[in-house]
Amino acid sequence: MIKLEKKKSCIIWILMTVICTFFVCMIGSVSIEAKTVTKDITIGKGKTYAIEQTFSGKATFKTSNKKIAVVKNGKIIGKSIGKAKITIKDKGNTYIYKITVAKAYLNQNEIIVNVGKTVNLKIKGMKGKVKWSSLNKKVATVKNGKVTGKKTGKTVIQAKINGTILKCNVKVEKPEISKKKVTIESGKSYILKVKGTSRKVVWTSSNRNVVTVKNGKITGKKPGKEVVQLYIAAPGKTMVKPQKELKAFAKTKILAPGESEVVRLVVGLSELASFDEQASCWAVESGRYLAIWGSSSRDCRLKQSFTLRQAETCEEVHRVLLPVRQLEELY
């Protein structure tokens, strides 16, 4: 009985050892596959190429020929005509930039263009007859340096000048918004998304009084009142005038998001007048005036000019209580 227990114990120990060994072997075989990215870049002497990739503080930078190209503050700088290889290692990944510093170079080495849109490429540093071509005309075409996106995908645009071939990597995208029309209630929100693009999306609202947007989240504004202000900027040719003066204002009724109201503001000719000390009268000078509408002096949304062809006298006054000596004027 004792021998049998020892035998069972021995078998169990052997099985545990095998399982543990197998488990350790499995752990030892797990690894993160490192990636290697290679890019061909052509730049001019003294020109730079901005590296889009962001690296950690432990990244190492190495150039095969410092006389040809170097890296500084995230930019590759062409020093002299020739070729060099810049190698960047970061977090197990390797980024190789094959740099050609040439007399002739394209204004862009990489571009992203939307389907149906165009981007212009130009050759710098050299003049001559240029032959443009696309390696995949189904993705993008080129004519006289004008690249047109045809369908989503990648291709290479080539420009041949005086025996030199310049290349530009092209990526064609088709950004699409999740919804083109949305109805929301006051105070409620809706999230919009954009797909089909690798670029950063910038969100703006054409009317922040109706809806606001932040990172694709649109929010309906609550009902409220708005103050409409009218400012007038005078010519200031013969009289010292402020840059603009508030001449009229009015408050709307309570407006729901998207609702509008017509506000009428009337400014009489006399309200444009300034006192002319030499002529002892309130006068309006001739020239071009500018009417400015907005909710404040810093939020001007509409401008319209008008012209007074001749000066007008609104009111004459009599000189009384004249000063006995000349007074210094303060502006």
C-alpha cells in the first residue's frame, strides 16, 4: 500500500513537471513582433522633411552620412547632394528613411487626396520639360503636376526631368460623415462620426447659437434672447472719430434653436454728427461709412458700407462763454 502511494505520488510529480515545463516553454515562445518601416524621401539641399511619426524619449537616431543628411527636432535636413540612410529605433521598431538630396525635388513627398479632389505637385530646384505619370491610374491620375483622386487606394506619382525621376507617394481617401442631416432637441446631443480618413478631423459649427460641436458631439442650444448691436465707423477725414461707435441696439424675443427674427434698427443722420468747433455746428462729414452688426463690439458678423457724397450740417450753435485762454485738448 505504501509502495502504491509512492508510485502514484511519483507519477503525479512527473505529470506536474511536464505540465510546468510545457507552460514555461509556451511563455518563452510568446513575443511581440517588431515592425520595420522603410520610406524613400527626396529633398533639396538645405530643405527639410518633417517626420510624422512621434517617438519616445529613448529613441535612437543614426545617419549613414552626416554630410548628406541629419535629423534634428523631428526633421530630416538635407546638407549636400547625395544619398544617405537614416535609421530610427524606438520600442523595438525600426524606421528607415532612404534620403536622396538632389538639385531637383518635389514640393511634397507624400500626399493624401480625397476622391474627386486635386492636389498640385511642383518641382523645385530645376527647370526643364517634365513627364508626369501615375503607377496606378485607377487610384489617381496626374496632369502637369495636378493629382486627381479617382478611388481609394495607394499609388506613386512620378516626375521625370532631365533624366532624374522624382516620386511622390499618394494615398486616396473618401471621408464620409455618419449623417448629413440631424434634428435634435434643445439641450440634447448627438454624436457624429467620420470614417474613411486617416487625417485629423476638425469640427466647426456655422452657427454656435443653434448648435455647438466638440469632437463630433453636437449639442442643441437652449432657447434664449440675443442682443443685436449696430456700430458705425465714420471716415474720420476731417474730424477725430473713434474706430467705431455703438449707434443702436435691440433685444430679440425668446428664440428656439434654429428660429430667427428680423430686427429693425434705425439711425438718423444727426446721430452720425460730430461737433465742429471751427464752424460752431454739429456736422456730418462726407465719405465712406461702415455699418457693423453683431452681438458685441468683439463679435461682428455682418458689415455693409454706404457713402455720403457731401457733408451735412445738422445744427448750428452760437458761441457763448468762450474761454479767455487757449485750452489744451486731451484725446
